[in-house]
Amino acid sequence: MITVDRGPVGHGRMLRKEDRRFVRGRGRYLDDITLPGMLHLAVLRSPVAHARILSVDTLAAEAHPKVRAVVTGAMLAERGLAWMPTLSGDVQAVLATDKVRFQGQEVAFVVAEDRYAARDALELIDVEYDVLEPVVDVRRALDPDAPLIRDDVAGKADNHCFDWETGDAAQTAAVFDRAEVVVRQELVFPRVHPAPLETCGAVADYDRVEEKLTLWATTQAPHAHRTLYSMFAGIPEHRIRVISPDIGGGFGNKVPIYPGYVCAIVGSMVTGRPVKWTEDRTENLIASGFARDYVMQGEIAATRDGRILALRSHVLADHGAFNGTAAPRKFPGGFFGVFTGSYDIEAAYCSMTAVHTNKAPGGVAYACSFRIAEAVYLTERMVDLLADELGLDPVELRLRNFIRSDQFPYTSRTGWVYDSGDYAATMQEALRIAGYDELRAEQAAQRAAGDGQSLMGIGVSFFTEAVGAGPRKDMDMLGLGMADGCELRVHPTGSAVLRISVQTQGQGHETTFAQLVAEELGIHPENVDVVHGDTDNTPYGLGTYGSRSTPVSGAAAVIAARRVRDKARLIAAGMLEVAPEDLEWTKGRFDVRGVPGSGVTIEQIAMRAHGAGDLPEGVEGGLDAQVSYNPDNLTYPYGAYICVVDIDPGTAVVKVRRFVAVDDCGTRINEMIVEGQIHGGLTDGVGMALMEFIGYDEDGNCLGGSLMDYLIPTAKEVPDWETGMTVTPSPHHPIGAKGVGESATVGSPPAVVNAVIDALAPYGVRHADMPLTPSRVWEAMQGRATPP
Ligand code: MCN
Ligand code: CUN
């Protein structure tokens, strides 16, 4: 007999509801959308990194029989649409008018009857460029003689983007002055790319009669996009409907508004027909939101006996040609300010200088937790370097300096209030699973034997993230507060629909949000439909990124369900003719206190809420609730990671033998989905540590423009993940859940790098920058650093 596991009624391991359509090929991604009369749009992109546009000749393209429109920057400029605001309050060219500022920048677009004709017609557009010297090296961007990139900004004389600092400079300097031990290291977190399986795209359908725009777009934040389109293009907001269909991975790549979306809208307005734009892989890699690209000067101060006193860093941040970073307005450096990590230290200070270069814009992407990936890498490398300097085991050094469980809530030296944690317990669990002492013994034996066959390395990292942006008093996007909404309706027969403002890209919200409601109401998750990604049919909210869905919208869903339950209690009291206080809730029903089975089920209550007959005094019909949740604080998930690598000294190839990840994200809604998130993130981390890299040559040509050049890990490059968990609930989240979607991506790169450096200790190697490709590792073994 075949039994179907319908999963638990509430939290727990449950197969993903959305996978029924995904595994049968019935997902509906952007490129699956086809509308009657739909045209296709292709974007002409700059072949060079920096050039003045002398002329754009579109006559031949316009003459192509299948072409319906050709649009240039100059045409957009006439309508005031050539430049659009970025999520950081900068501007970005929709189509270049004056200059191109990075290779792959949008210069013109063609709308044609089919995709091939549109592409063909691009070749008929003749652009004359006056090529300028590009700024490629971030360290030279502020040189007095560096070419000026942003001459579009009145009065701008250099490539400076912004300065930002956090912590106490003077106090930190004082601690460094008296410290017994100071270790310094420059660390580069190279430019990488989220490279989602599905590239970005849009289908725009502007109805000239209704004057209404419907935009299907690969966006992680449909409501925020709607508001920005309205503000930028002047279309009344109620006449814009943004729909996110199924999304094949976002990883932050689908947070920004890209010129392509705007071009599709303009294309539809100009032609009066629906217009589809889909990027190809190269367009996605070279022109859409990148990640990282930080050059960090790390400094750590400590006592001889291993007490960490202070951390200090200066960051040189490459933001590319336009500051297109998506970060709350008060946080231009993202949440890098949590770089004090998991340690109770006396002082900390960070200064950041961001610059423009002739590279694609972006910055906050690739499961970074708003730049905490960079911060964790800095801290966890510096702690390892300190351990090496002190001759201490890296685990021992961490254990001596962790914030203790009795110190929570803990205010860090840079002002972040960590909600809860028991770091030592999580570290111990990772050590237990890994068999840390045995691993060290094996390594010692290998080194003693000195057979030179293999170099074993053990790397540890411990991270704390701040996720769930955020309290609206501190956090907004272009003035929009970072609250999130949710609306729950229980139907007469007791099934329900939950409408949420966040937008899954593969995280499984259709399952976990149904489970949240199920847990609170006792309605089976199969009977809770989750609707998202349609601004006409979901409440307002700022979308999914920064692992904020569970901390913010998840909380909203729980509160909505609890409001429904409170109302159900009143209705049940009327049905049973008892006082509401005399009722007792067990999942799915109210019974008279002390008399199990005496009461009514949530289904019966739902029918009564909608049915004939009187409801108790003051109770309206229906069983609905709506919530906009403004979190009190962020949530602070954390984890202990241990990586074991073996390096072939002949080829310098790094093999990840084992990886142990113990995560604490508070209460887990669906352990299986959480593990899936962690598996994916660990794979990301191995990718960044060992192979992923968006490089540029000296002319500014992107060297990572295909998956032949931009290497991403496959099942072959990663081990069977060994996951464990501890559960330390968040005190302010209604079910104690913390976000987890980015944890493993954030926490794993330093574990892998620490393992590689540990393996290379016999060669006297103290540090080497990612990606630790065979050539880099080889150079490090020869005592040389490879330039990026
Ligand atoms: N979850 C849970 N229990 C918890 C925490 C989370 O069961 N204590 C579940 C959630 O219900 C949700 C999933 O785990 O189904 C991730 O939840 P959360 O941590 O709230 O993160 P978000 O849903 O906000 O997802 C965003 C996060 C980010 S920012 C990036 S980047 C990233 C990531 O998720 N992009 C992803 N994971 C991804 N996974 C896939 N498949 N595709 C992406 O593009
Ligand atoms: Cu930084 S990538 Mo996720 O926040 O969408």
C-alpha cells in the first residue's frame, strides 16, 4: 500500500508543497510566461568598460522587418527616464547617454517579433565610442590622476563613493597601544556573483485603455519595486501590478531594479504590446548585482594569554560604477558593523571607504546578510591568525573569548544588541560531531610521518549574524520602513489562505508559512494556501532578503494566526455557552476546561463564524486577521563550522574531506528545509573559498562572464554535509525563530580558508586570499602571493 505522508500538523519535517509542481516541470518561471501578441526585447551592451558615446545609429536596426522599436538613451532622456534611482540613493543609467561606465552596461534596446530577431537587430546598431582609460584597480581609484567615472554628478571630482565608520576610534586605539600582541593582515574578499540558475527577466504589459501596467518580474521584493516604479516613472501606484512568478534562485541578485525591467516597461508603452526581456547567462554575470569586493585591513589586539581585546579594520569597498547596493539607508556599509563577531571584547572600530570603479554595480547579494559575510570572514581569519601567533589551538582561543550565555542580551561594542545565544555549547557540539581531538591527532601523526603524500588541514569558524531587518525606526529602503505584512483568512470549511508580502526564490515559503499557521491553528498545512508575489493580492512589505522572511513576515503570520485563534475563542464560547476564559486550547480545538472532547474544532468554529445564527455580542462575522509586523530587534542566529581538507602537494588541489555545521537558528519551523538551506549555503562557501571569482583584466573586461570561467561547485566538489543543531530561541520573535537562509554562506568561507591555511602551516603560510585555486595554493606553497 502506498501511504502519503501529509506531514506534521505544524512545525516539523514536511516535504515541500511547492515541489509537487517543481519536480513535475510545472513551475511557472518568468520565461514560461507568454502573452498574446508578446514582443521580445534584447539589450545592446557596451563592449568596453569606459568610453564616451559619440553617436548611436539605429536606422539599420529600425529597418529590420521584425523590429517594432529601437530605443536609445537619448530617447529615454527626452522623457526623463534615462536615469533611475538605485536602492542606495544613487542614480544608475537605464540606457547610457553620455558615457558607458562598465563592460556590459545597457546602451540601447530593440523590441522585435521574436527573440532571435531582437538579438540580430542589435548587431545593426552602430555605436561610436571614444574609449577612455578605465579604473579597474580599487586601490588606484582615488589616485589624483585616476580617470573620473561619475562626471554625470555635478561637482564630482574623484571616484569617491562614501565614507562610513562605526565603533570608537580613540578607545580602540588606546587598547591597541597597550596590547601585548597585535596581529595585522590584509584580507581580500574578491568579487563574486550569486549566479542564480534562472537569470533575471521581465514581462511588461501596459494596457493603454486601463492605463495599467502589469509587470511580471524576477524580483525578491515586488511591493518595493512597485513603489519605486511609481515614484520614478510617475505611474500612479494603484495602476501598477508587480507579479513575481516562480523564481529560480535569487540569492540577492534579484533585489535591485535593473535597467532591463525598466526597458521592458518602456518597450511595452512604446509598442502597446506585452514585451518580454530575459537575460542570458553572460548578461547576468557581467552586468547584474555582484557580491563582496572588499579589501580589508584587519587588526586584532590581545593579551599574551589569549584574551582578545579589540578589533579594528579599514575596508576599501569596490561599489562599481553606480552605487546600486541594497542596504537600509542608515547602513551604507550594510551590517558590516557586527564584525566584532561572537566575542566579548573591549573595543572595536571600523572605517570604510567606498569607491567607484568601471565595473558592474551591486554589492549586497549572494546570501551575505547585508555584508555580514565579509565581516565574519574578516573576524574569523583574524582570530585564526591570532591563534597562530599565540601558539594556541583556534578552538581554545574562541572558547576563551566567546560572549557567555549569561551575557545575553549582549550589546556589542558597535551597538548591536545580540538577542540570545549559547556559543560554547554550539561549539562543543561541533567538536563532538567532528571528533576534533582525533582529527588533530591524525594531523599530528601525518605531519610526524612526513611522507608528503597529502596535507591535512582543519579549519574552524564561528559566526553570528544579525538578520530580520528590521525595526523601522532604524531601517528603511529609500524611506520605506522595513516592516512586513500578512493577511490570514479562514474559510467557512476551515481551510485557509495566507497572503504574505515576502517572496520565496526557493526557500520553501509555501510550505513553512503554511506550517506556521498550522502550528497555531491546528489546520493541516495542506489546507493552508500561501499566496505571495502579487502586489494586487498580498499586503505591503519589503520582500525577501537578509534572511528576513521568518523573523519579520513569519512573525506576522504567527501573530495573525493567534489573532484568529483569539477570535475563535470568543465564537467557541458563544457556541458552547461558556465564558471565553473557561475554554482550553489544544491544537485545533477549544474544549471546556477540564473536559476534553467537550468542545468544538476550528473547522466548526470557522463554519459558525461565517454561518447563520448570531455571534456573541461585538464579534464580527468571518475569521480573518491582518498584521503588519515591525520587529523589536533583529535576530542573531549563529553557528560553529569545522572543515577538513586534504591538499595534494603535487597539484595543490584542495579537496574538502568533511564539513561539520552546527547551526542555531532558534526554533526551527521545518528542519528539513533548514538543512536544505544550510547545504546550499555550505556549497556557496566552498565555491567562494576555492573557485568563484569575477575578475577583470586591465582594460576592464570581465573575465567571469560564463560558467566556463566563473566556476561554481557541483556535487563532486563538496562532501556529504554533516549538520547538527542547538536551539536557542529568540526572545522577541513570537515562536523564537531566527533567520537561517544565509547562515551557511556567511559562516563557511572562513572555515574552508582556515582549513587550507592550516594545511599549509608546514610551508610557513600565514594567509592566502580567496579563491584558493590550485595555482593560488601552489604559489602560496612557493612563498609567493598571486595577484588577483
Ligand atoms: N526556516 C525555518 N526555521 C527557521 C528559520 C527558517 O524553517 N528558524 C525556513 C523558513 O521558513 C524558510 C527558509 O527556512 O522557508 C529560509 O528562511 P529565512 O531564514 O527566513 O530566509 P528567507 O526566507 O528570508 O530567505 C532569504 C535568504 C536569502 S537573503 C538568500 S540570499 C538566499 C537564501 O535565503 N537565497 C536563496 N536561501 C536561498 N535558497 C534558495 N533555494 N534560493 C535562494 O535564492
Ligand atoms: Cu545579501 S543576499 Mo539575500 O539578502 O537576498
